[in-house]
Amino acid sequence: MKPQFYMLRKAAVCLFMLLCLLVRQANAQVYANTENNGVSGTGICIGCGVLNSGNAVNPNLTDYSTFSITAGLLDVAVYQTLIFPAASTTGCDSLIIRIGSSNAVLSAAILGGVTVQTFNGSTPNNDAQAVSTSILRILQGNQDGEILLKPAQTFDRVKVTLTSSLVGLLSSFRIYFALRKPSVATPNGTDSITICGGQSTIVTATAAPGSTIRWYNASTGGTLLATGGSYTVTPTVTTTYYAEAAAGTCKSVRKPVKVIVNPKPVNPAYSVPQGLTCGSFGI
């Protein structure tokens, strides 16, 4: 029975570590998971549109959608809007769009016909801009790149548009995915701690460089208890503390750290059996 128990315990530990990793990944970034697309403008283009549009929002990050458009047409544009499951935190989240093409070398010079704009629902944020060297990072291999944005307003989607009159040498423009990344990651904290009543313990949390750790007594709102990566506590009952990473006006989701307090043992009542007493014994 001992080997079986050991294997079960080992499997449980592995599962716990995997779940922790998945939680950290989920907190670190959010991918767009729905989309819409179409053709706009007054020109006529037979065959223009977005091919395999769902590839840009599925879990396989190596799949991509492809823009089909004829160069040189007047007033024709193909677009795809990538939509996130939740809105961003105002001014705190970065936006990354992985793009590519079938060109031997991708560069800002051939992406002049591509523009990006964020929206909050159907409301445009009026931040449309053409892809340029200031927002483009070319990846290894030179056929793929990333558009890097830091929207100042809340957004839950981004629209990518390719204009026919500015297509130029760009061939088979592709979108792999869009992700929203918070500037302040949720801190890593200690797991649950168990102490006896009357004892003190230290709860700890770490975050990215430049972030400040703040401790609260609630998952939202609540009272600020302390600042710093380590916090000494002496709870009288089981208590959950919440660590928050902050950088400027940007804040992370709070990480709970639970301190379990077991009652202090009480000395048991006992009596000593009466034995022989010392004294004089007659013969």
C-alpha cells in the first residue's frame, strides 16, 4: 500500500504545480478569442476578404488568418477585429499582435498599408495608426513580427485593416493572434501557512522589478495593512491576507495568502497516584 500512496501523493503534487503554472499564465496574459471581419470601401473587389479567420483566435498560436486583397484597387480595405473576453485596465495593459507574411523579409516599409485601432465595444478610441518602425518588432526569421501598442484608454478589441491602394509589395498578410498583457503581473506569494495560537509568522510575496507589494485584508477594497515583500502577522484566528503588486497607478489582481491558526494546546489536568510515605516503621 505504501508504494501506491507514494505514487498518488507524487501525482497530486505534480497536478498542483501544473495548476499553479496555468494560473500564473492566465494572470500574465489574455488572448483574443472571438473575431469579426469584412471588406469596406466603395470599390469592388471579387475575392477580397479574410481567409481562415478563426485561426487568429483559436488556441493554436501557430495558425493564422490571411488577408486576400488585390493591390492597386481604389477605396477597398479588408479588416479583421480581434476581441478579448474582458476589457483592459485603463492605461495599464499592453497589446501585442503577432503578424506575418509570405514575403522573404518582413519590414515596416512593406507594411505601410496596415493600420491598427483599438475599441471599447463599438466605440473607437481614435488611436488608429499605420504600422511603422516605432511599433513593429521583427522576429527571428524575418517573416514574422509583432505590433506593440500601449493604449491609453480602455479597450476590449483591436481592428487591423489593410488598404488596397497601399498594399504595395506586401504578400499574403497574416495575423496569428492578439494578446493583452498587464504591465503589473499578479505577485507570487507563499502557500497556506499553519501556526498555533499566539505565534507569529511571515507572509511573503514577490513581483516584477519596479513593483511595490501592498498587503490588504480583502480581495478588493479593504484596508491597507502593510507595504513590502514580507509582512509579519500574529493572527488570533485563521485569516487570509491579500498581496497586490502596484507600479504607478497600475495594480495587479490580489493574491490570497491564508494563515491557518490552530488552537493553542491546553495542559491536561492530571493527578499523581499516592504511594508510600516516608516515616518510622515499627518492628
